[in-house]
Amino acid sequence: MREINVSEITRTIAEMCVESTHFLSEDMERAMREAAEKETSVLGKKILGQLEMNLQIAGKEKIPICQDTGMAVVFLELGQDVHIVGGSLEEAVNEGVRRGYQEGFLRKSVVSDPLIRENTKDNTPAVIHYSVVPGENLTITVAPKGFGSENMSRVWMLKPADGEEGVKEAVLTTVREAGPNACPPMTVGVGIGGTFEKCAGMAKHALTRPVGKHSELPHIKEMEIELLDRINGLGIGPGGLGGSVTALAVNIETYPTHIAGLPVGINICCHVNRHSTRRL
């Protein structure tokens, strides 16, 4: 049994909050460079050039990539042979978010009650997803989620008869309706199967998969490739101002579901698609 002290978790998450809001992950950097090469619209290329300049300034000046530094979403893969010591795991995660957002001078965007709307002033609490896996490590993924793109996400409760074409149409309709509001070029996370809440969670988690890494299921890989091509054919383009690059990736996760349903969650993320992963 391996022990991990909560102080290490807090320190790590605080660093990851700052890191993920100031710098793109390697896969997203590469995807943005490739997008600039592929874009056929003159205006689209100009927008992508401005986004690249923004990234360079953010890194050089140590300021956030975007003013909306998001609500902290944290995925924890806890090895079953790990013993967390020194306090509460959940409190440690929230303390890490608190320190990261306060010490990193990141915008605090969380309100304590969805209707009363009083700001918590430290961007807590985080949204935490737990999974228990084999081994003696704790893998942490921090994915701050801005709400320009979050607000454009949807859950569709399709009928089994809608099938694959129904799923594709749901994704395309969601992206089409999102248009410029999702700050394209976007990454599209899709969850198919499970239940109402399961498909939404898979869609969120799918956004953390590296751009360019496809599903291991052949028929899902084909769907990812087809949907990306069809989304980029919508003409929304960078910044929503027209062009051939509307999305950088379509990542799909699946799960078994009930015989009477076909749940589909679609979680859109803007061009920064912030995520950072570390293993303790």
C-alpha cells in the first residue's frame, strides 16, 4: 500500500491550474499549427495567426491565454493500492484550485448558488470526477472549462432507431447552432451510450484525449474522422468568420446502454481546450 499525502496533491493541482491556463498542451499547440497550414480562407488564416500571437504573448508575459480561466474540472484516477493520508482528498483538490487561482491571479468565476449568484472569490468548488483503477498511482487531469463553449453543449436522448445517422446529425446540429459562440476552431467531445449523466461525463472526458489520437474501436474511429470532415465543411471557420477549419478534433467515447435508449452528450471546447495531466 502506497501513501500519498494530501499536501502533495494540493501543491500539484495549484501548479496545474496555472500551467493549464497559461500554456497550451503539446497536442493543442501542434493542432493549431496544422490548422494554420490547412486553412484556405485568407481571413481564417489571419484569425489563426492572431490566436498564435496571443499564445506567444501569454507565455512570454505569463498571463492567461484567455480571460475566462474557467471552472476547474478535475479528473482523478486513483489506484486501488493508494492510501491518501493527511486529510480529505476532496478538500485537498479544492485547496489546490483555491491556491492556484488566487496565487496565479486567475479570474474567479464560480458562484456559490446558481440562482443567488454570489461569487466564492476563489473559484472553488471544483467539479471532481473520481475513478478507481488498478495500481499505486494517482493520475490527475485538470481541465479548466470556459463557459462560452460550455453553454453551447447539449445532451440528446435519441431513440435506438435513430442509429448512427441520428448521432451524427445531433453532433452536426449542435456545432452548427454553436457557431461563433464556441470560439472556434473547437474541439468536440462526444459521449454515446450509458445514461443521461453518463454520456455527458464521457463527452467532457473525451476533450482531454490528445488531438489526433482516435478511438481504438474501428467504427468509432471512422465516425470521428467523418464528423471532423463534415464539421469543417460547415464553413464556420476560425472565430466564426468563415473558413475550412471549424474544428481541430472530434473525440468520441462510448459505453453500453439500455435497449430503449441512445443517449448522446456533446461537449464543445474552444480553441484552447485546456488540459494538463500529471501522475503522482
